[in-house]
Amino acid sequence: RVIAGHKRFLACRKLGWKTVPVVVQSAVTPETPVAGDDAAGLPARP
């Protein structure tokens, strides 16, 4: 399940990437505050 980075994930899929580099953090829950472009509702940067 993607908790943060949805826009980057979708951009990678649109580019046809077979794999997407990720960081898996087991301690993150949906209730955990997330900082970054997705959380702020900002457009994805190239």
C-alpha cells in the first residue's frame, strides 16, 4: 500500500518503468503525519 508518493508512483507508471525505487518503513501507519509534495497537495516535480 502506498502511503506517500502516489504522484511519483503514477508518474513512473506513466513513463513505463517496470520498477520504482522505494523506501519501505514498517512503522508508518495511515495516522502518521506525512510531509512532502503529496501531503501538501503540490504538483509533482520532474
